[in-house]
Amino acid sequence: MTGERRPTRHIVVMGVSGAGKTTVARGVGELTGLRFAEADEFHPEANVARMRAGIPLDDADRWPWLRDLASWMAARHAEGVSTVLACSALKRSYRDVLRQGPPDVEFVHLDGSAELIRDRMTRRTDHYMSADLLDSQRAILEHLDPDESGIVLEVALPPDELVAAAVARLGLVPAASHRGHARVGSSRHLVRRDAEKQGP
Ligand SMILES: Nc1ncnc2c1ncn2[C@@H]1O[C@H](COP(=O)(O)OP(=O)(O)OP(=O)(O)O)[C@@H](O)[C@H]1O
Ligand SMILES: O=C(O)[C@H](O)[C@@H](O)[C@H](O)[C@H](O)CO
């Protein structure tokens, strides 16, 4: 085999529970054609049972889950498929595990007011994560370090603006069917930390 692998992009939309990771990651997938995955769906039953019971996961609960997610991204990379994953990725050490998957992982941190996020979680009725777990997630959250590839977006923005901002700031390419329709979020809401990447 002499052929080179196609370059791929691997985006992780991170943040505390209720920050809007699923909403934004799914939207980025729809706009760009990147393969979307929901990290919640990779949890073993025991983890889901803990969260349903209102018990925060600990590191030991999360390591195998994070390794599975890294493997999923690595497998897609091997197929030449770019991905967008909704995953809390709350600590630097968790993100380090995700970075062990494909060659590059870029993060979109949805960050903002605890009150706003709590309010959204309280209104959400179709999810096992209760708003009570938000404090435990905020307590361990570690923001992106300067050497980590990624951007921070403000959760108060509407979903379509967050999706458009993520796509624009990461330099992703909207799928052909969406070109000309993507709205680009205002740069005053954005912190760009890694400008050199190009989408496949
Ligand atoms: N930018 C937004 N503006 C208004 N409502 C939003 C926004 N983003 C998400 N929501 C709503 O807030 C709730 C939480 O969003 P979502 O499920 O995407 O968050 P999450 O980070 O994936 O949560 P979890 O980690 O618990 O799965 C949902 O009801 C969703 O419809
Ligand atoms: O790190 C964690 O504690 C878990 O990932 C949770 O955050 C959930 O998976 C998710 O955010 C809830 O939907």
C-alpha cells in the first residue's frame, strides 16, 4: 500500500451537561456531512444507571468510555471519514484520551451561565441527566488550555448561530446542499485559538 490516507477532521463538541452539545454537534454534522456521534450512546449500562440515579460518574467510570470514543474516531479516520462528536470531555486528562484516537482532535467548548444551562436542563423532559448533576460537572470542568486545539462558543446564542459559528471558525466546508445557506456567527462572540486547519 503506497496510497496516503485521506485527511480527516475530528471535532468534539464539549461542555457540561445541558450546554447544548448534542444540538450543536448534530447541527454541524447536518451542515457539513461530518459523521455525527453521541457519546451518551457509548456509555455502558452501569454508567447510565449511575447517572439516572443522580450519581456523578468518576474517573474510573469514564476511562473505558473515553477510550471507546477515541477508538471510534480512530476507526473513522482509518476509513477516511471525518467526525463530529457530542461529548462532555470535561477534564484535560479526558481530552488527552480522546486525542489518542485520530491524529488530530479539535474541540468546541460550549460555555456560559450555569443558570441558563440549569434552566434548559429543567425544561428538558426526555433525558436521564437531571439538573442536579450540573454542579458536579461544573466542579470538575477544566477549560481548554492554550495548547489545545479548539474554540469557545457562548451558550446563550441560538442553535443555528452556534452551528454556523463552529463551522466558520473551524474552517469546515458546508455540504454542497447547504452552500449559500450557512449563516456565519458574529466573531465578537468567538474565541479562535487554532487558525491553521483546513477541512478535507
Ligand atoms: N443554543 C441553544 N439555545 C436554546 N436552547 C438550546 C440550545 N442548545 C440546546 N438547547 C436546548 O437545551 C437542552 C439541552 O441541550 P442538549 O441536549 O443539546 O445538551 P447536551 O449538552 O447534549 O446535554 P447532555 O450532556 O445532558 O446530553 C435541550 O432541550 C435543547 O433543545
Ligand atoms: O462525563 C459525564 O459525566 C457524562 O458524559 C455525562 O456528561 C453524560 O454523558 C452526558 O453529558 C449526559 O448526557
